[in-house]
Amino acid sequence: MLYAFCAYSNNCTCTYVLGAFVLLWVLVWFYRDNLEITKVSEKHVFVTGCDSGFGHLLCKCLDKCGFRVLAGCLTEKGADDLKRATGPFLKTFILDVTSTISIQKALEWTKKEVGDKGLWGLVNNAGRSLPMGPSEWMKIEDFQSTLKVNMTGMIEMTMNFLPLVKKARGRVVNVASVLGRVAANGGGYCVSKFAVESFSDCLRRDIQNFGVNVCIIEPGFFKTQVTSLEPIERELHRLWNQLTPEVKESYGDKYLDKYIKIQRLIMNTICDSDLSKVTNCMEHALLAVHPRTRYSAGWDAKLLWIPLSYMPACVVDIALKLVLPKPAKSV
């Protein structure tokens, strides 16, 4: 009887100690997570892909925070629209991340802007999603057009600007995607976003001793140009029209229409219109004293895609098989 009581008391004590430890850990984590850097007005941040979407909104938010924002825009119109919406301290540069010459010019311009302070933040946001569709429908050029922006462009930007970031002991923020966790469709997008994940992990581990943080943003589905239905459907028709008669026959005449209907259903159901859920993560990565390694933005990222990424491959395969239409000559 006495032995049982002692054992019960010991178990209760262990439970209390463990509970207190978990509570303390949570409190410390929240405290560290909310610590913010100072002297924001002295820090420069370079953002790519600022014509629209996440990049455009992020630049406006950082400008309000007091950062010296250097915005890389692909077009003059995008640069003009951004300058009209921001203060005098935001500066724009016409940048094509697929061009080595353009990147080098942007680097020389940035060196003059930041001086001896270095670059506090590099946000690799520029990206493209199309073409997307069944892998068999793609040509090598279809993969390359996306990889040049999302993968090669991101890596080349990072490698060129890294010395400036090291000087400031700043941050590299790379925009990946939940589709860099779960390969849900063919084309270069998923391939490139998996590459963003792995490159960012390698870079973080390689340069962690230099005081540089590397953060990964993993947005779910949001209403941007990347998820706009009109260009998605236009590209699917283009891919279908370039197929050989034999391949078309194997899928069946109705496959394309069914595939497009499913894309419409997914985009209309899942896509979130609140882009601030993503830019808030980017801001935290730049403002926090202790930024997180990964940020998942959007309800679908947290409740669907990220949990799904930890499932066995067969579970994901079955789920996608149930969603996507079946080809006419499937086995």
C-alpha cells in the first residue's frame, strides 16, 4: 500500500515537473519570438518581384515600418505604381532575375545605396508558376522557363548579394511554397520550389557561423497572378494543342475539360485573398531578433499541405488520384 502511494506521488511529481518545463519553454519561445530589432531606418532591404502580389504589398509594409526599401521590378509600370504608393525612401530598380547582366547591375546599384552598412535583408520573392499541368504534356522549354526564375534566378541573386548580407549580419528570405513540400502537379513550379527549400537549408547551415539567418516562406494558395485562372487555362490549352495525336488519344477528348474544371474548383475553394498573411511572415523574418527557419502562411498550408507532406507517399498518391480525372486509356 505504501509502495503504491509512493509510486503515485513520484508519477505526479514527474507530471508536474514536465508540465512546468513545457509551460516555461512556451513562454520563453513567445518572448524570444516577439523581440524586434532596433534602428530599422538605418537598414536596407532588397526585394525582388515587386510589380504585384506579395512583393508589391511587402514593399509598402516595409516602407511604413521605416526600412530603406530597394525594390526590384520587372517593368517600368510596376516600378511607377509602387513609387506612387510609397514614401520617398523607397527606391526601385528594373530587374530581370533571369539575366546575369541585370543582376550584376542591380548589385552595383545596391552597393552604392547601402554603402558600408551592408544589406540587412534580401527577399527572393520573384517567381512564376506557369506552365502547370500533367508532366507528359511538357517540353523541356516549359520546365526551363520556370526554373530560370524560381530556381536559377533565386540562387544567382543570393550568391551575388550574399557578401553584402554578411557585412550587415542580416537575413536571406526565400519564398518557397507548400508545393515545395507536396508535388501536386507537373511542370517546373513544384520542381523549383523543392529546390528553393533544399538550397535554403544548405545555405543556412553553411553560413550560420557568420550571423546570417536564412528563412523560408511557404505560402499556401492565395489570389495572385500566380493562381489566376485565365492564364492557367490558356497555358493548359497551349500544352494540349502541342501534344501528338497518340498522346491526346491516350488521355481522351474530355480530359482537358475535366482537368480545367478541377483547377477552377481548387482555386475558387482554397485561394485566400488576404495577402497580408504572407507578408506578415516576411516582415517577421526581417524584424525579429530571432527569426524562424520556416513560416507557413494560410489556413490550407497549416491544415492541409504541411500535414500532408509528412504522410507516406502512398497517401498523397491516393489523394491526388481521387481528385484528378482519369485518362481514357489508364490501366
